[in-house]
Amino acid sequence: MDYSVLDKPDKGEKIRIENGKISVPDNTIIPFIEGDGTGPDIWRATKTVLDAAVKKAYNGKKKIEWFQIYAGLSALKKYGNDNILPDDTLNAIREYKVAIKGPLTTPVGKFEYVCLECAKEQNGINGERPKTCIKCGSEFVTPKFRSLNVQLRQKLDLYACVRPVRWYKGVPCPVKEPEKLDVIIFRENTEDVYAGIEFQQGSEHAEKLLLFLKETLGKNIRNDSGIGIKPISVTGTERLVRKAIDYAIQNNKPNVTLVHKGNIMKFTEGAFRDWGYELAKREYRDQII
């Protein structure tokens, strides 16, 4: 694939999926996004550690060829035109399978613009877009946008947030027998509240939804409420639970636990539980009790 404005490594090979299994070359190309704020500082330290770890683990026989791609402030500087998540970035992650990123600015207030240099949120002046940031004077002020982390998850369909949780000897811990803690969390990443479907209190869309919920469905909701929608599908549930069970089988884990609040949210959390059990019975009958 052509990346016209990117400096693709001269050496290295991409990770491939062959017969359903991952194939990792000795000189793997890994895209990286430095991130905003402290991101570049974090990245420099991270790169040093990762390079040293790979060298140590494989006696110098393997090496990562780093490929810089852009999002947030770095993308705005590279591409301009308020382009903070370029197609090049998404295409590179799809092509090379694995990427690493630093923290990215996420606007959280009610302002119209955000400075990607210092994260200061602000409104326009006399109805016009600020030419420079009112706090740091940077020219890299862009219209408020949806979280880049959410955009990356949804555009790349990164549906499983996989978090290993274990104790390392010598690290202080407030619980008894921390050495027994060894779990892998598979958290839904694109559905449920992570779908990012919400409407600000007082907005036109929020008021329309409130009216519909009250008049059509008879739900009593305060007029000064913000609204969020919590979709959980059969498709999303099954692929997440399947991924967790497959991981457990492949790594000799003794069990999989479905964590939910189904006693209160029967048609979302409760459905997630039921669909998960149904999948396990249907597809993993020989592995479950």
C-alpha cells in the first residue's frame, strides 16, 4: 500500500495471518503513534525498553522496525486541514496487524474547539474560530471532536479489550496471597456504553429522545437529563465470549467467568449472560461442565 507522506521503514516485514495463525518475522514492522501531551516522552522511554527487551529475549536474532504513523496533534501537524485521524493511519494498522499508541487528547467539555498542544478547550471569538490557543498561543486549535480512542476502536472494530491482571513478586499488594491472582479480562470495547451513543443534556437530540421515551414508552425521566444508549447485541456478545473461551482453551485456563449486572439490566446485561451461556453450550459442549 502506498503511504505518500509517511516514512516507511526500508527494512522489515509485516506480520501475517497464515492458516488462521499469526506469523511473526524476525524483523517485524510495527507502526506507532507517539500521542499527545506527555505521549512523545512516554514513547521515547517505551521504545528503549521494548528494543532492549526484544534483543534480550531473542539474543539479538529479532528486531522491531518502527513505522511512525499519526493521530491527534502529530496528524494535524503532518496533514493539516483538521485531519486528526488520517486514512493512512487506519490503513497502516490494518496492513501491519499490530500497532502501539501513546495517549491522545479527548475533549470533555462543552466548548467548540480544543488546542491539541496543551488540551485547552475554548470557544470561538465573536463567532469566529480562534487563530491561536488562548492559553499557550499554539496554532494547532481544531474543532471539538469525538474521542480518537473511540474512533480507533470502532473504525478498526477492536471489540475486545484484553487486560492481563497478575501479581509480580516483590511488588507491594494490599491483598492476601496475591500470587494467586492471574486473570485475563476480555472487556467489550465497541458495544454497551463504549458504543459512545450519548446526547448532551439540553441538546435537540436529547430532548427528542426524552419526549419519545415519555410519550411513546411511558418512561419517567427528568427533563434535565443527558441521554446515553447501551446497545448489546447477540453478534457482539458471541464474538467476545467466543474469543475469551478460545483463549482459555489455548492457554489451559480452568474457567471463564461472565461478569454482568443482569439482575438489574435484564435485557442488556442479562441478555449478555444468557447469550454467552448459550454460545458455550452450543459451540464448546466438549470443553464445558
